[in-house]
Amino acid sequence: MNRKGIDKTERRYLQIGAVVFLLVLIFIVVVSTVTSCHAVMDDNADERSEARTSAAAASDADSIETMTEISQDTPEDTAASIVVYPRKTNKTKELSKDYDAKNALLFCMEDNEIIAERKSREKMYPASLTKVMSLIVAAENIPDLSERVTITYDMVAPMIELDASRAGFEPDETPTLEDVLYGMILMSGADAALAVADYVSGSEESFVQLMNEKAVDMGLKNTHFANPIGLHDKENYSTAEDMAVILEYAFRNELCRKVLSTYEYTVPATKQNPEGLRFTSTLFSRMYGDEMPDVVIEGGKTGYTDEAGNCIESFAEIKGKTYILVLCGAATNWNNIYDTLSIYSVYGAGGKPYEPPTN
């Protein structure tokens, strides 16, 4: 081959080599770029995964915290509404025939045990013990006791005609809500109960609906209300057992306990009542509460209708524990007072029955 042919062949090989080198270089660059991209994508994916994991962990932590808060709060909210009935034990006694009440229940709050009872689950009419539920509904729905409510003719005149117990408010008088609560409980005032109902709900009917809703919310077994006063009505009924747990519920409310424990309350003079009003507890007007050793009766409520008979419920401290006693269907008020003192002493303190003064 001549020199020109050799030179031409070499140039061709050089060109081919250059093309191959260039192709190899391009391939290396492409592979390197793709690998780098994948690495970046993988890094980003790892970062996103880590971010998701952190977020999920934070979310789970928030969820756990929220669930913990719910699990802590929910039982308290539930406990605030639902009552726990006292239980019978092998120590529970049938109330002696020495005592007059047709229906009765004595139990210890701390032990949640029934000490003695008589037909405590039998349907009966609670008379003015009804007003304890009225007090509960009022206490849970009145934000400011210093607000005033207007007494109307319809709150007073019908109650006079029915010969119902009254606090003594007159039409157009504007007592405070605190005044009417004490008038409703201490004097068992029907006028005061209607005033409370009107303020809280706008009508007696709407207030009674709240009372029945509260009864359901509390889990009461056999109670229904037809009015906030306790006037006789076939649809205004309860049991000694239910009335006992209603009183326990009221006892655990500071305002209710204070009202039920008060001996006397005075309402300032007004145009309608120039001398003011003095309310004296229908419970403590017949007893001091400390007549029996180791027994201090701290508060309660009385009631009466022809159909219900004489009713009384109270709470007492005996040797550091709180007891609740409900007696309904007695022949006289004094029978209930004497029996209350005796039952707390005999069944609660292990003492003797009360002996009324002979003179």
C-alpha cells in the first residue's frame, strides 16, 4: 500500500476511534447523571419518608394525648350525672314495725350500703320532696342568684285556692333567685317553685320537662314528675329508693346542700311585704338535729299531701360518715320526726330510740 493509502486508512481509524470515544464518554455521562438523579430521588424519598414518619409519630402522640384526655374527662362527666344506687347486703335489715312510714330507706353514702329499708322500691307519691329535684334543676341552670324574678298573680292565686304551702311572695314583687330558692325549700313554697320554673324555662311545663330529663340523665329507675311543687298527680311519682339517691345528688351540690341545711333565711322588706319575709325550715322547726348521741342531722326536706301522707328525708353525720334517710307515708309529721331521730340512732349509731318529752 502506498503512503497515501496508509495515511487515509489511519485517518479513518482515528475518526472511528474518536466517534467511539465520544459515544463512550456520552454513555458514561448519561449513566452518571441517571445514577445521580436516582440517588437524589432516593434521598428525597427517604427525607419524605422520614418526614411522614415524624408527622405520623407526632400525630399518634397527639392522638394518644387526646385519647388520654378523653378517657380522663369522660368518666368524670358521666359520674356527674349518673347516680350509683346503694346496694343491699347481708347486713341490710327490714325496718322495724315500730316505725310508722309505709316506705323507707336508710343508707350510708361512704359505704354505699343500705342499712335498713321497707318497701323502698314500691311506687309512691313524694309530695313536696319533689322540690329537691326542682332545686337541683334550678341550681344547675341559674348562673347568677342575685338576678330577680317577677312574682305574678298566676303564681300566687291558684296556690292560695289549692291551700298549698307558700313562701309568702306577692304579685309584682321581684325577689332574687336566691330568695325564691330558700322560699321553695325552707317554707316548701309553691309560689317560689313556680317562680323558679318561670325563670329557668319560661313555663312550668318546660321546667317539668327539664326535671324529667334530669331523672333520665341520672338513671333513676321509677320516677316521673308532673309539676315542680309536689301537688298530687298520678304522674308525679317516685320510690323511697329514688328519692334517696336524688337527695344524695343534691347533697353533693354545694348550693343545694347549703339551702337544704339552712335553718332560717330572711328576705328584706319590699313594697308588697313591708316587714320582709322570714323563712324557717319545716324540718328544723320540729327538731334541733342533735338530740341523739353521735347523730347530727344536717339538712333535709318535708312534704305532705292527703294521698302521699307525711314524708320526710334528711342527711346526717354519724361517727364521721354521712347517712341518708327517707320516710314516706307516715300518719303524722311528729311520727316522722321522732322516727327519724330514732332510726338514725338505732340503725346508724347503735344507740337507743328517741323518747319524746312527756310534758
